[in-house]
Amino acid sequence: MTNVPPPSSLRGAVDLSSLVNRPPAGAPAPGGPAAAVPAGAPGAPGVARTVSVPKLVLEGNDANFGEILDLSMAVPVIVDLWASWGEGGAELTRLLSKLVVEYAGRFVLATVDVDTSPQLTQAFQAQSVPTVAAVIGGQPVQLFNGVVAEAQVRDVLDRVLELAAQNGVTGVAIPLESSADETAEPAEPELPPHHKAAYDAIERGDYDEAIAEYKRALASDPRDTMAVAGLAQVNLLARLKGKTLDEIRSAAASRPDDLDAQLLVADLDLSGGHVEDAFDRLLGLFPSQDAAGKNRIRERLLELFEVVGTDDPRVPATRARLAALLY
């Protein structure tokens, strides 16, 4: 097994620790926008893939942390440095274990006992326990020390996922077995054949075939809401495939009247977690378009609603604004 890297290779971390003391809504964030992870994070933004893991909650140590660093190239890894004598550590680990299941594999949790992993403790510069950090694309991100309220932990995790998406680390971890440390959930029912075929095609990166399978599912049952959402999601992946963040944003900036370029940068915004930015961009374009352009924007917004989830609280407000522009 690969040993943990020396402390020097885990320095220069992005620091998101200020997120645990965020200002009220509307006030500027203390650290400004999340900084980019140093070079080395793979892939184009927004292109998700699945990766198999033994469990969503892994035990990290000096001997196996190289493997966990490799895993962070595909999916963000939250690192929980704890000790049996640390006040509140067990409570925080239980909370993180619950959230890793609730977030459905969008990140993996690695618990590290500082008493048995001195190299990792030094590498993450843990001055107290519990200490929580993250690794994204092989690079560390400092999060917070001590016990933090659940709402604040969720805020931090959301920013971690946003930062990961900006750097192409958008995988989803699929556990091969359940863990006693993970919150048990009912087993998912077996996917219908077209859904299973679409899922397999997405894993292969064959988005055209996945689109075709979801369309076949809808031809069989137009009320199949899972197929509607799946088709919207894979359409987004197909539009972003093979394009880089810089290419998309440069095209949109240099061609402000090019509707295709503006629609694509809205896709990029949404894939990176900037949902309001994507919606605002499209609604802002709407009044200046002809009838055909307005219809394209309307259709794209309806599709992005499905990607976000129609039960997302941002969707009804945006739908109301769209309706006001239409009528």
C-alpha cells in the first residue's frame, strides 16, 4: 500500500474555515468566492461519473491514505481527524456519517484516529481534535476545528461540493456494502430496463445512448417522471461533454448576443452549483429575444428545473418570474 505523503505535499491548502461563521444572508462572505484547487484536478466541469467504494465511511490511516487521495480525484473526500479523548468527536463523526448517506455519495467520509496516524495528523496540521478537512483532486482543503452545528456543517459541505465541481471532481460514490457507521436506508428498487440501460450508458460516457434509452422509457410511459429528470440530466452532461470551463465562459463573454453560447454558460453555472446565476442569466436574456429565442430559453429553463429538482425552493420562484415574462 502507498504510504501517506509527507507534510510538504499537503500544504498550501484552500481554507474554508470561515464558513462556520458565515454572515447573515445578503452580507458578503468573509473570504469571498471559493479559491480554485491547485492544478491537477482532472476532467471538465459538470461531467459526473460513478466510482465504487467499499463503504461511504472509510477508515483512513497512515498506511492507506494514498488510496484515499486517489479516490479524491473522482469524488471529494471529507477527512474527520478524531481521538477517543477529544470532546465532541464521536458526536461529530455520527453527524458526518449521517450526512454522507444523505448526500447520496456525492462525497466520501474518511475517519482518522490521530493517536494511530501521526503522519496524517502532521500532514493536516491538526492542532486540536476533532479537526475536519477535505481532499479534492488530491489537494487538501481546510474546513473547521471542533464541534459545529449541523446547519453550518451542511453549508460547508455545500461549498466543498461547489469547489469540487469547479475543478471537475463531480463523481458519485457507490458503496459495495453497508456500514454499521452509516445510517441505514431502504434498499432501492430495481431500475426499469430502459433506466438501467441509460444508467449503464452514462457510466460508459455514452450520453447519446442514454438519451435514447430515456426517450424510449418516455415513449412507453409519458408520465415517467424519473425518465423526464434523467433525460434532462443527461442532456446537460451531453452539452458540456468535451468542453472546458474557459472555452465556455470565453465564448459567452465574447459573443453576448449568441444565444447558444449564453445557454451553454447557464448549463455550466448550474453544473457548478450556481443555480441562481444560471436562472438569472436565462431570465435576463429573455426580453431581448425573438419568439423562437424566447421559446428556447423557456424550454431550457424547464429542463434545468428537472435537473435541480422541481421540489427545490428556487424553482417555484423562477417559474413565477418566467410566467410574468411570458404573459
